[in-house]
Amino acid sequence: MAGETGRIIRQRWRDHWRLMLGIAALSTVLSAVAWWGGWLDDLERGAYDQALTAFTGERGLSPTVSVVVIDQGTLDGIRANERYTLNFGTWPYSRNLWARVVEQLEAEGARAIVFDAVMDERSSDASTDLAFAQVLRDTRIPFFLGVSTNVNAQPLPRADFDAAPASPLAPEPVPSVPVATPESAPSGGEETFPEEEGESFTDTPDERVLPAVTPEEMARALAFPVRVAGHAPPLLEGREAAGEHPVPGDTGGTHAVRHPVPPIPVLVGAVDGFGLVDTETDPDGFMRRTRFAYSDGVNTYPTLPVRVAAGLFRARQVELSGGMLKVGGRQYRVDADGGAAMDYGGGPLHERFHTVPLLDVLDGWVRRESGQPSGLSREVFRGKVVVIGGTALGLGDIKATSFLAEVPGVMKQASVLDTLLGDGQFITRTPLAVDLALTLLVALASVVLLMTTRWTPLEIAWPVVLPVGMYLVAGLVLSKGSHLLTALPSMAGLLAGVAAVAFNHLVANRETEFVRAAFSRFMEPKLVEQMIAERKLPKLDGENVEISAFFSDIRGFSTFSERFKEDPRSLVRILNTYLTRVSGVLLKEGACLDKYIGDAVVCLFGAPMRQDDHAVRACRGALAAKAEVDAMREEFRAKGLPDVYTRIGVNSAVNFVGNFGSEQLFSYTAIGDGMNLAARLEGANKAYGSVIMIGPRTYELAREHIEVRELDRVRVAGKTEAVTVYELLALKGGLDARKRVTVERYHVALALYRQARFEEAASELEWLAAEDVDDGPTKALLERCRKYAESPPPGFDGVASLDK
């Protein structure tokens, strides 16, 4: 039963493989168009989010990054503490607070501090800014600060990284910082910008308080050497690519270039590095991907995590090339465009990173200043990179990720830093060629599976099985750090499945069952399958079709069979072996077995299944049959059995093909002069000493694929027109050098023969016969030339009569 089912499935594939390929290709094209048109974006993002949460979460606490959170408890606690309020004010806090935080985190053994915010507005009391900068210089802990961009910011000149670095700003004397006095409470500063390019950045008009920072020095502080090969860093435009959300600072212009907003100049030379902290979101507002560097057309600016990694790894430049991000001695796999998806490793911030409220750090500083233990767990900060960011809803830094709809924005910076500094990896897109190849494969598998099995439960379940299967495959690939498209192949598979089901139920199933029930009892299975494919009932009168007919016969079969007159069973076994092996190689070339006539085999190529290359198939089949017979002859000789030397005739012509017989019994065959000539050619091999003889039409159709020898021009009994016949020797390029020389000299002799120069032709053939003693056509033509040289035939026209 299983074998019969497999045969039916294979037959359906043979009958409809072109249609299946067409449906798969069309489904792939339609899905690709939908993908590039953006119609599948929401589906893909949804599938990606589900796979990311299912296959990449539950990673646990990071060993490299901790987070100091500005939570609601911190806001309320500082507001309720009179001393804190006097010294630091309310949000946004005085920079005195951040100086105390830096001092405390250094005391706790932190590796570096990353401030996920910007400091581009000066305090009304310049002393607090100066004091903060002095603390940063005095402490040994690296401090990195965020920088935003804006379309209204003045462009910076090209940064010259070969020039001497800007001198640290160390004003003398540094004003003292009052503590616990109302005057220390900050008031809001205003953001100011140079009016002209080349104008210096200063904190106060009095240059005696603070030296000026030139635009060149500011450019060197904010920009960073990024060597790029392939895609250039994306341009800082006022609005990102079409369909994306406007970024902060967008004033409505569609492509206005943004530039970095300079931090307060006093921090230049005090901060270890600056990096971009602009929001990077997909069109739906979710943070999934990040770029590692941006350009304003003049300078290249790294994002904050990349700048931190470069500083900690003491890298002089960042390199983006060949799908790799290289920072110092480390490299990370990224997409070809220089971006990558973030591997969050989990959902809530506190489940991925040690989080400590900012209020606890301040309380720890106060306790430490009074000589008491800080009360902070040293393991939380020691050796860690500490990111400071807001989590309170009122701070407006709440974003969405694949895991949660409301996540603090600091989650992005912490996750990217954890990947860069730890042993994690970014999630990169698989190559487009892989996605398209998978899409075509899924579509083809869908249509082949449904159209060959035609199993109703599978047709019903496929719309569910396919997306689930793609989800599992994409999830497993995602767990290895690669984003394999899910929506594109799923869409193609569903489209192909719908087409396959429509074919099965609207056309194929009903007609298949009807035809099988009506004709399977008295017609050949191959013909039944043809009628199913063509949706035609058989006609007793048939039709004219060009085909190639194949005839073969065993030489001297009567003598052969006489040796077994006392043992007919052995004769039957030998004959069955011969017919089975010869038929097998013919069927591999697409032959239709017409009949067996004793030891003779009759095949049709090009019917009932139409084959445009029927002549080539017939020639290949004839050569394969000859090779198989040669092998059998050796086997039979070793067993002491008679020789089974076989002659073959092949001819291509338009014949009458159809079912011939009565209403009660009929068989599929072909009749016509073409069939008769094929049979005559098989018998004529005896006179020419050849094995395979083909007709002129076969040679015309297959000449680009075969090697032949022109044997003669012959006239069939009852016909006046002469035809040229050929000996089939090999497939194109398969003729050895010796036989090629034989063929060339034979053609020279044949030309002399047709000119009635029999003696010259005989002389040529005698030389040839001596060189190739086993060449049958040479011996046959030599004998004829000698005969005609002694007695020239009257009215010689170079045409031989093929009587039988």
C-alpha cells in the first residue's frame, strides 16, 4: 500500500511539476512584492517580538552592567529631604548632585559611569558646573555623557584627530561649592549656541573664569574616528526614512540635517567621551534596532554605548566593515548596513540588571562622609559599568521593546553596553538571498505537499501548521543571533497552499476519481494518468503526432531459441531478463513501451506524454540499450549462454497515434510510414554491419546532441523518394579519436562511391579496413565497391534499395 501511494505521488509530481514550480515562483514573487511594499512589516515585527521573548529571554542579571535609576521613590525622597532640596533642588537636579554620585560610585569601585542624558544647558550659578567638572577631573573613574542632535544646532567643523587634543579646562581658582544653603539650589539655565561658525564656546562672558572652547576642539570632543567599508553611517536627518517616527528636534522638515547639540563647554576635557543618545525606534515606536554611528555629512558620531566601549578598550577608532563592528580588540557581527537588532535578554529592567535607586547612592555618600559604612552592596558596583537613567513616568523616558510596552529608555543603553562589554551578541538579519531561497523552498514544499498528497486533513491544518513551523524555525535561528524572516516565507507558503487546494478541489480531485473509476479496468495506467493531466477522454480515431519510434531485435533469435527447445523455462528466464533490462533503460529516458513481439521491443518517444526532445531521448535510449546489451553479452558469455547481439532502428516522423481496436478492447499504439521505416532500419543494420541506424528526421532533430556516420541513401520499397540513413555512434563529444578518423575516411569513400568511382572508393576502404578491422559499414561498402568495379550497375544513382 505504501509503495502504491508513493508511486501515485511520484506520478502526480511528474504530471504537474511545471505547474507546481510556477505556483511556487508566483507565490514567492507576490510575497516579495508585499514585503518590499511594507505590507508585511507589522506581521514580521509581531512574529519577531514573539520569537524574541520566547527564545532569548530569561538570561538573568548582567555581570558587567548595573543601573542607577532615577525612580519615583528618588524624586519623592529628595523632595521630602530638606537638606537635599536645599543643595540639589528638585528635578532637574543641580550638578552638585551628580558630583556626589560620581564620588560615591568611585568609592564603591565602579569601572565607569555612563550618564544616559545630556548636559547642554548651563546652570545660572556657573560655580556648580565648574565644581562638577573639577570632580570629574579629580576622580579616576571614567565618565561618559550623552549628546542629542537637533536641526537647529550649528554644524561643527571637520574634526582633526591628528591635531593636539584640547587642553583640560582647569580654571583657577575653582569656586567653592556651598552645602546646605538656599543659595546652592539651582535655577534653570538657558541653552545658548554660537551665532557664527568659528565662534568660541564659553560658559560666561568673562574668559578669565574659563578659557574658551573653539569649534575645532568641540568637534574633536564629540566626533570619533569611525572607519567604514561598504554602507556609510546613516545621515542625521530631521526625519528618518519614510514611515519612521520623527526624532527629537524635527521641526517639520523632511530631510533637514541634524547636528550635535554641544554640551556645556566646561565638560570638554573633563568628560572621557560623548555619545549620541537620540531615540532609535521602528515605525511602531518600539526599540528593536540600533546603529552604532551616525554622520552629519562632516563628522561621524558614535552612539553612547559604542563610545563607552571604545574608551574602556582604549580604541583609537571604531571600524564597520564586512558585516563586523570592531572596537579595540573585539569584534561583533552586525548587519551590512552597520546596524543590528538588540538582544535584550529579558523583559523588566530589574531582572536583567542590578538596579539601585539614586536616592540610595546619595544616602550612601552622606553616610560615607560622616565616617559610616555606605550601606550599599559593593558587589552591585565593583568592577561594573554603571548606567544612570530615569525610570519614573514623569521623566518622559519610557519606551517600548519586544518584551514590554513600557520600559525605561535606559534599558536600551544598558543592553547594548552589556553586549559590547560582555560575551553577548547582536541579532543580525540573515542575507536577503537566504530569505528569498527559503521563501521559494517553503512555497514549493507547500504546493508539492498539498498537490501530491491531496489529503483533506492536511489541507485544513496547513494554514496553522506552516506559520507555527516557521515560528519555531525562526525562533531557533534567532536564539543563535540571526533574524530569519518569518512573514515572507509564511505568506508565500500560504499563497501556494491556497492555490494548491483550489487546484485539488476545483479541478483535479473530481476529474481524477471519475476517470480512474471509468477507465482503470481496461486501460493502461500511464494512459489514464495522461487523460487526467490533459482532461481528455480517449478517442478511438487518434491524432497525428510527431514521435520517435524505437525498434530492436535479437540477431538470429530462432537459432538462439533452438538451444533451449528442451528447456523452455530457461529460455523464458533469459528472454525476460533481456526485455526487463532493455526496457528499464528505455523507460529512464521517458519511453512508452508499445509492445513486445517475441524478442523485439517497440517503444514510442513523444507519446502519449508530449516530449519536445523526443528524438534526443530516443537516441539516448538507443545508446543506453546498446550499452546494457553489451554488458549482458559479457555476462552471458561468462555463463556459457548464447549471444544476444541486438540491432536497433530509430525513426522520427508524424504518425497516427491513438487507441486502436474495438469498443471492447483497444490498445495505445502508432501506425504510419514512420513506424514502418523504423522497423526497416532495424533490419537494415544486418546489411550495413551497424548496430543502431536512425532516419533522416531523427538526425535533423538530434544532430546537436549526437555523433553519427552517414551510411547511405536508400529507397524503401513502394516509395520513390530516397532518404539518407545514419549510424548512431555516441552522444556529442563521446566519439574517440580512432573512430572519428574511421568516420571521416568512410565519408570520403562514400563520396567517391556516389560518383561511381568504385575502384578509388575501394582503395580508400581497403586502407580503412586494415586500420579498423572491426568496422562493419566499411566492410559492407568495400564489398559493394568491388562488386560494382567489376560489373557497374546500369543507371547507377548512388541510392540503395531497402526492400526489407
